[in-house]
Amino acid sequence: MHKSRVLRISAISAIFFAVLFIVMIRKSPFSLFAQSTSNSAPAAKDQNLIDAYRHVEVASVSDALEQLTGRRMYMSHKMQPIFPAKFAGFALTVNLQKDEGNKDPAALNGMLAAIDQGALNSVWVMVVEDGVNIAGMGGLMGTAMSSRGYSGAVIDGGVRDLGQLRKIGFPVFALGIVPSTSVHHYRFGGANIHLVCDGVEVQPGDIVSADNDGVVIVPRAKAEEVLALAQTLDFQEHSMYGYIEKYKSIQEAVKKFGRL
């Protein structure tokens, strides 16, 4: 009897320590590191994608989109940078709706909340309804975006406070520079929604690619395919410059590289 009791106690003890060991392993730094590594994989992929887009020319991205989709995905010549800039990131879309003379102190609270929820590499893509002469953003918003690691902003409307935006080096494309305010004239219409910005459809999370040639929107589902072709087009064009200078003939360069 005594021997069987000892065996039962030993068996119970073994089970207890086995369970304890499993719990400790699950909470161990190694386990947490494994979880962290698994969770960080998509983030690393996104970062690599954006880094690659930052090294291709927007003109090549635009050409690649047209060749692959047959669509015009670039904004008009009216969309201009407040200083020479190049950036790429994921679209965080925001809409402001006209509400002239409103006295609602919370009318734009949703816009401020959207800024504070934006992630690293976001691009603020804002449509201000009939707002070419309304500043959709200025120095305060730009400072908040810059501090959160936004890549830049694209405003279908106006922009102001250029002194501050240039001081902090935060790139903005807009339809014009105006000193006006949206306060008491507009209210928040939604964030992370489908928009048409300067004639181009934008979905939340689409790639925004911008440089001194303009702004292009790349649908997220096509991002890798468009990038690969844009990189090829970039390489071809850059290779042609030296060839043209050497042989003094653009015709011969086009024949050789098949790019214009």
C-alpha cells in the first residue's frame, strides 16, 4: 500500500512539473520572440515594398500601370509639391464635406483622430469637397504626421503654413497654396474610405508614389507586379542616357532598348 501511494504521488508530481514546464516555455522570451517574429513578417514585407518604390521614378510607375492595367492612375498637372520631394507610402484616405457656417466644435474631430491613428509610412490622401481655395491641412497637421512617421500628404484642395512644413521637411502635394481654414466651413466625412482624388480612384492601403513628375496611385493588389515592371523600365531608360550621349542618336537607342 505504501509503495502504491508513493507511485501515485510520483505520477502526480511528474504531471504537475510537466504542466509547469509547458507554461514556462510558452511565456519564455524565446516563445515571445517567435511570436514577435511571426507578427513582424508582414510589416517587414510592407517596409521592403515601400523602400523599393522610393527608388523608382514615378514616370516608370505610371508607364508600368498603363501597360499592365490600361488605366490612367496619375493625378493631373495641377497637383504640385510645396517643395521638390520624392516619397512613397500607403494611402490613409480622408474626406472633408462642405458644411458652410457650422458651429459644431466637433465637426473636424474625426479628422484629428484619423491623423493620430495613422501608422508609419502612411500617406495622408485628403479630398476637400470643392476645396481648391480651402487649406485642407497646414503646419499643425503636418507636424503631427511627421512625428508619426508619415511619408507625406496629397491634398485634393489647398495647403497653408508652408514655412513650418518646409522647416520640418514634410512633403505635401496640393492643388494650391491658400491661407484659408476649413474650420466652420467643413466637417469630417470619413476615413479609410474609397475616394476619387484629383480624378484618380484611391482605396485605403493603395501605394502612393510621388516625385517631381507628379503623383501616381498603385492598387495594392497590383503593387508587386507594377514595381517589377517599373524597375525594368527604370533600368532601360537609365541605360539609354549614356548610349544616346555616346552615339548621339535617340533612334538607335530606342531600337536597342525598346523604350521611349
